[in-house]
Amino acid sequence: MLNIDLHCHSTVSDGLLSPADVATRAHNNGVDVWALTDHDEIGGISVARATAKELGMRHVAGVEISITWAGHTIHIVGLQIDETNPQLVQGLYDTRHGREKRAQQIGEMLAEVGIPNAYQGALHYVGNPDLISRTHFARYLVESGTCRDISDVFKNYLVEGKPGYVEHRWASLKDALTWIKGAGGVAVVAHPGRYDLTQLEMSAFLDEFKQYGGLGIEVVTGSHTPDQYAEYAKIAQQYGFLASRGSDFHGPGESKTELGALPPLPGNLVPVWHDWF
């Protein structure tokens, strides 16, 4: 059985390792088929592809797009994309626009509660200035001793209702799926168990996702518990979605799941890669 990991990040977005180092780590961990899916960014794909080829590992071009749906931020993974597609390239550029202003506002809000220089501190962790994110602030809050770990950060800061939360409107669901499909890719709902949606809202979202041509859902992911594997396996069957698997690896010592360490998909599902090779 192939070890397939279709969701992880590099320094091109908010990961700790370069695309080449992520590829090498995946290979060393026994991954056979791998996708780098940086947030709203495709700049690491060429290095990822070349390194995977050198290592004898199959590579899948991917991206993770941030969207705003009914006031919620949700992530859509695009797999098997043509990263040179002009509409996708422009759409991702537009999606990244505004992160800098948002980051400055986060820094100002944290300063108001007694955490000075958080914006400057977060910048030390940013590999791509266009993609400064909450994760970069979280790393600074841990380094500065404000919080014990990343989990502690998101319990007390940077989320709705807590200091440092700044709302940002991302792409629409329709736009994200249009870009992915236009680039020849397959759209997959990333880690659905992470979203603060009611059952009714989740149903409405998945209906809309399918209506716009979404084909897949992550079932086995580093963000899910074993109970959620079963829950989203049922949802995949209910909607006729293809099932995906990915660690959502961001870096050693920071991610819940190591590259390639997830259990296989439940056997009664159709994998998103069923017709790729």
C-alpha cells in the first residue's frame, strides 16, 4: 500500500522547513506520493517537484486556499493543479493581498494588552513577506515566553473573542473552486473537523461545495481524531466525495502528526488519487 501525504507546508507559507527539506523529510519517513500545499502560494512547487524527482518520490502539485464562507474561514486544498495557470496565479495573488495590513493590526492589538513588538517578532519567522499569518505571531508568543506552546497561544490569543483577533475576508468558495478547476485540479475540503460549524452549517457548506464542483474531503488528517476519521468517512460516502489523506505538517516539534505517519484511509472509500497512477 502506498504511503500518500497530500497536505503539508513549507517556509513558502507558514512551515518551518524549506520545500526541499520537507520533500526530503517526507521521503525519509516512507512517503511514496507527496504534495506540498502551501497557503495561498505556489512558489515552492517547482523545487518540491524537482526534489521529489531526485528522491524517486511521486509529486502532486498542490495549494491550500483560504476562503470566507458565511463568516467562517475555511481552507480548500487544490491537488493536481497546473501552477502556471494565469487565473489561479492571479487569484492567489489577490487572496494574499491584505495580509500585511492585517498583521500590523494584530501587532497593535497585542501591544494594547501588554505584548509589545509582536509584529516585528513575527516577521523573524516569515519566509515569504506576502504570507505573514497568525502562525508566525504564535511562534513569537511562544519564543517570548508569553505562552507555553502553540496550542496555548490559540486558547488565549489570535482567535475570535481573544486579543489579537483581526477578521479578514478571503476568497469566496466559488472563486477558489473556479481557480482550482480552471487549473485542471481537484478541490478538496481541508480538515473539516477543525471548523466551528453547526451540523446544519456544515451540511449547507458541503452542499454548496459540491454544487460548485468540489470533489473531495480530507478524512484522515493530522487535525482529526480517530473518531473524526470515522465521522468524515461517513460524510464522504453520503456526498459521494473522494477521500484524501494528509498530515498538515508544518514543522518538527510543532505539528500533531509527522509526515507519512497517518493511518490509511478506511477501505470503503474511493481515494482522491484512485485514477492518478
